[in-house]
Amino acid sequence: MTVKAPAGLEVFNRIVCGVDGTSEALEAARQAERLRSPEGLLRLAAVTEVDTAVHAGFAMSRVLEELDTTARAGLQRAADEVSPTSSRLFAGEPAQCLLDEIEQTDSTLVAVGPRGHSRAAGVLLGGVAATLLHKAPCSVLLARPPQFGEFPSSIVVGVDGSPESLAAAVAAKGIAERFGSEYLLIAATGGKGIDLAPIEALSPFVTDPGRPAEVLTDLSKEADLLVVGSRGVHGVRALGSVSERVGHRASSSVLVVRERRKP
């Protein structure tokens, strides 16, 4: 069976990473920097949330200045931490600004720290992450601190025989080969019959009768990176739905491999 892109390093050719100065955002920047392909591009993006200032009433100018200062400082902190190709400061709603930047740069991956919180702006990156999982037209990395040494020392991949899950397996294998990571494919059937023939050429893989989201979430406790495919931008079916659930619940970083969709 032919697996469509993204595969291997192609997922990491053009990365946009949302940062806000928090430790979670810095972890996302570090992981994005580590995963980008040898000739890949990494753009850091910070957002001054204008709506927050608007709601401040007469204090709007002062609040806007504080938010802008905080966003700039967060962007600089991340730029000092890694070696980005470029960086950019936006003004607007964080998730929408990142989505717009993905389209403008034809990005193959967007990275965020899903549990990050910018106190000055009151922005939960968890909400941004949820929006990106639903709407991003490219792959999504939800970065969490590694549990077993240098990221990514161990990788778990959820597969179900679909082309999308096989593309995820190819991308994960590429990462494992680059970094010498432990690598395991898991086919969680949920008690249903699935066609395992496309998976048989892949190794090592194991099957589990449990529900995919529950099995993968549990296995994420034993890995630094959990990789799944996505069948649709909105995650309506199969692994798309699983990707959203494990994205929120996983203990490890989660990479949702999604074929780059043109607008």
C-alpha cells in the first residue's frame, strides 16, 4: 500500500511554533527545533491578544502595552532558547493568528505547549491546542516535557491499517531512526475487527482489544512521544476522534500526523 505524505522528515519541513514565554511554550520550541528536518524552517510566533485589552475599558492603552511587552518578551525568550529561522509578533486571537500563519507559510507542522498559561493575557494554550486539533490544515505537535531523558527516547504509534495511520507510522519511524528511539506500534481494536494486513509489514507491533483512546492514553505514560494519524481536519471519524482525545489526555507529547490540506 502506498502511503501519502506527510511521511518521514516531510512533516518537519516548515514548522510554526506558538510561544508565550511559559515553560510549556519553551518546551514546544525545543521539541520543534529538535524535530525539524535538516533543511527545515522554524518560525516562532507570539500573539498580543488585542481582545483582552479592548475589554479593559479606560485602561485599554495601558493593558495593551503590557500585553505587547509580555508577548515580545516571550518571543525573545523562546528565540534565545532555540535557533529559529524567523520569528513574528501578531496581534489578535492566538489560535486564529496561528491558523493564518500556517496558511501564509504553507506550514507542515504547528507546535504548541497545550497546558501553558499566559497570566497576563489570560490565554490558556489548552484552548489554542484544541482549536488547532480541530482546524489546523497540517500536522500538530502538542509538546509536553519528556519523561525518560532526552526527547524523544521512546515513541508509541497508534495504527489501525488506514493510510492515515500508516503515514503516522512512517513519520514516527523516521524520528526513531534519527534519534535511536525505542519504537512500538499498537493496534487497539476496541473489540472490533480491523484489517491488519497493511500493518503486518511494520514492526514491532502489537494488538490490544481495548478502546484506542484509552489504550494509547495509558501507553503515553511509558513514552516521550505518542504519534497518531488523523482522517479529517475536524476529527469526526476514527483516528481523527482518537487524536483529539489523546491530545488532551496523554501524559507525553502527541504528534498528530495530518496530510497538508490546501485551502
